[in-house]
Amino acid sequence: MRRLVFLFCILLLNTSLYAVEKREIVIREVGIQVVDAETGLPVPDLVVYSSVTTYTLSLWTVLGVYNTDFLTKYHYEIDKFVTDQNGFVLIPEKRIHASIYQYLDNQTIYINVDVLKNIQNDEEKSNILFHVNSKSDYKNYLYSPNENYKIVEIASFPDNPTFSKSERSNEEYHLAETHEYLQYIYNPHEHPNFTDREWMKEPRSFFCGREEFVIKLEKREDNDSISAKVR
């Protein structure tokens, strides 16, 4: 009986720490210069979204019970910007007040795209912007404010050991893929060699300071461009 009471107290203590203790997730500052790929001139007044996704490990996972039904809970925070007359946008450092078992999943930056409906909920808006990768589906949810140019997606991850820097097709501009309507930038970050104990505190950042991108924005190649008319 005493053993059961002891185990219950340990479980209660872990639950309390899981719920109460807080940490910070830090998203580094990002500067983006957008220019016309042909003329080199800046492209102003482009809508830019920064969507940050974090996740919290379930209590069952924390206690060592691996159960995919209770593995993670995702959280979304989104901010909207516009490129200035010089085609530049600064996405400032962002600090997220997080729980002890909350970690950084990714930051995805979208350029020249907006949602068709007036949606205020960050999670729903982030999920809608995710449709930009689906050619057959994205037009139901998104449009390009400047339909002369492609959409740009910059997907940054704190760690992805399966994709090294040497595999990028264009290191200078971080361009991974280009399509008739989309320029996709895959931006993984190398991480320090953490011990198992240190990994309990990471990833809560991209392990780097300010990042800068120069985006050579390409003209749209498809004839069926996204309508700029908001539904």
C-alpha cells in the first residue's frame, strides 16, 4: 500500500512540474530582401506570414510510456507583415512562453500569399497556409495578392539529420525547389551534439543568430493564376 501511495505521489509531482514549470522558445530575427528575378528591382507591398509551430510532449511520453495516441499536442502562433518600398521585411525575434516539455517544431514564412477568408484563429490560419504545397487544393483556401509573381515558402527546422547543407540545390539563395507557382526553400539547421539530458532542454531555438535571405522572386509560369479576389 505504501508503495502505491509513493508511486502516486511521484506521478502527482511529475504532473505538477509538467503543468507549472515554464521555459522560453526563442525564434531568431529574420531579414528578407525580395527582388524581381529578372530586373533585380525590389518588390514592395508583398504580404508575408510567419507561422511558428511548437509541440508539447504528452505526460505519458514524459513518463516513458510511448503511446502515439498521446504523443504530442501542437501549438501555433502566426504574425503578418508586408515588404516595404525597398522590398525588405524584418521579422523580429519572437519569444514564446512555453512549458517545460514544449519544443520548437518549425517556422514557416510565406511570401505573396493570403487566406481567402477572414480567419483570426492562428491554428486554423496556419493549417490553411499549409495547403500552399498542394497544387490541386490550395486555390480553395489561398490567393496571391500580387498574381504576377510566384509564392515563396521558407520552411525552417531546428534539426533534420537526413538533409545536409551539401544537398541544397542552390546554397546562395537557399532554394530547394521551384514550381510553376511556388518557390520552396528548405532551411534545416545543424544542432550541437547534445547528451540525452541536454535534449530534454532542446530544441527551443534554431541554434543560430539572425538569418538573412535574398529572394529572387520569379514570375508565375502557369496561366491559371490565383485570383486576387477575396471570397
